Amino acid sequence: MQRLLGILFAFMIACSGAAFANTNEHGAKGHGEAPVTEMSAEDQKRSEMSEYVKHHTQDVHDFHIFSDNSTGKHYGFPLPVILWDNGLHVFLSSKFEHGHATVESKGNYYRLDHGKIYRTNAEGRIVYDEHHHAKNYKPLDLSITKNVFVTLLMALFIFLLFRGIAKGYKKSMAPKGAAKFFEPLVLFIRDDIAIPNIGEKYYKRYMVYLLTVFFFIWFLNLIGMTPLGVNVTGNIAVTFALAIITFIITQTTANGNYWKHIFWMPGVPVPMKIILAPIELLGVFIKPFALMIRLYANMLAGHIVLGSLISLLFIFNNWFARGSFLGLTLFLNLIELMVTFLQAYIFTMLTALYFGFAVEEHHDEHH
């Protein structure tokens, strides 16, 4: 289990580290950007609420907890910025001063603009094209962003939690402490997900992965419900990594019957086999794609809806409207808590179903 956990999270971090960095950073603006026109107080408030929703759903280079609008101070802690630009450049994200400062590292200058890090001159100038896209060189960004930090933290938490539970079972088979809560969930995954979809003969070889992916997704979904602005499972880099791991395990553990039913289906006329083979092969790649999009879209949509409803509480001055939106927000929060478990369950169940397809034994010659 320890080895699988290490492989899973190392692969996730490698796949998602660079993608995490390409997101918004507190709405910070870089040099060279067009001046902002004057806005009314109402438009300014709406703009701030829009930035709040974006900040809650997108990744950043520091762990931001809250801001004091009266003083303009941000409270949180910086994270390591790791760049590869003709050599390794490592420094803390606090040097960017939330996008307002240019950082010098080994003779190169870097600036943060819309969540992306660009190489600039000493003045921090960023050149834009006609579509207002930065034209400056962008180094390879391998930074430990907020989502990467939470992923590492959650990996460590899961490891220590279940390591402690396993040690408890060595002393006594009667569940104690956290084991009383988690044992029914483990049995649920075994008896209601793994065995029905994979079969009693092969389910044990996949149980470690199914348990890992279920609790990993569920815990990350739960931490995404906190006001910390963490949206790990709503980031497509994470769901892509999870889906590609499922894809690799499925294809590498599949038996001959699995491939036979893809390329040369028994009992089907030869002309139909030629037509169906490309379709079946395409389905091999569509299945992990569906896993990736389902988890990503559901969690991201939930965060956007909740963030938008919270924003409406500050836009409307009518107390009846505020009370209505507050009640709706609380109700949807309860629904979203159920969704956090449901999405982990669906991902795990479909993963087990794909594993079942891979190891299913067919006896077509007897029909």
C-alpha cells in the first residue's frame, strides 16, 4: 500500500505541477497592461465578487487565507517558486508581492501576470499582442502552488491515518478510534464496489488502488468545501492524472479476452468486426476521458455556483433577497457535502467497472 501511495501521488504531482501554475493570482496585473477605466461603486463590487469566485476556483502561487480590504494586506504564507530557465531558479512567491514586484534570480528577471510567470527586463516590462496576451518568454514552471501543497498534505494525512489504523488492527481485530468510522467504508468499497464489478477471483489485486483513490478524492472534495479557496479536484490536471492512472492499470492488467473483444469480437460477422474494431478502440480512450471530465466539471461547477451565491449576498441590499440567498447557499452547501462523497463513489465505481471489463473471462466456445 505504501508503495502504491507513493507511485500515485508522485505521478499526480508530476502531471499537475506545471499545469497548476497557469492560473489566476489574486487578480494581479502586470506592467504594460491597458489602464482600467473608472467604474461605479456597484460595478466595482461586482468586479470584486467576480475576482472572489475566480480566486476560489483557480490555483495560486501562495496559500492565501484572507485579505483586509481596508489596509490592502493579504494574510497567508508563501510557497516555493521553482523555474527552469537555462538553469534552476528557486525562490519564495512572496518576492512577487502578489504580482506587484519584479524578481531577480541569477541575472534573470521574472514577473507574475494573471497567474503566469514571465521573463522580463529589469523594469518588469511585459509586452502584449493585439489580443492582450503576453508575448514574453515563459519559463518552465514547476512551482509548489496551493493545490500541489494541499495534494502533498492530503497524501501525508491519508498515509498517516491508515498507517495508524493498520497498527491498531495488529494489536486487536476489534476496531478502535478512527477505525470504527472507516471500517464500514472499506467494507462498503469491497462488498458493494469491488466484488460486484470485478469478481471475487480478481478483486483483491485492485483493492489498494480503489481504496486509495476513493479516500483521496473524498478528502480533497471535503477540504474544497472550506473557505480556504482550495479546489484541487476542480482542476483538470488532477482529474487527468487520476484518469490516466486508471487507464494504465486497466490496459496493463487486461487479459487476452479483453483485447479479443475489442479487435475481433466473437460471434460477429467479419464485415461488422472491421467496422466495430475502431469504435471499440476509441472507447478505450473515451472511458478515462469521461472519468476526468465528470469529476472535474461537477466539482468546478459546484464551487462556482456556491461562490456566486455568496457573492450575491454582498451585492443585494434588500434583506429579503439576502435572506433568500443565504438560505439557498446553506441548502446547496449541504447538497455539495453529499456530492463530495457521491463523486468519490462514482469515480471509484467506474474504475472498478473498467477493471472488471479488463479481467472478465469469456467462454464463447461453449455458447
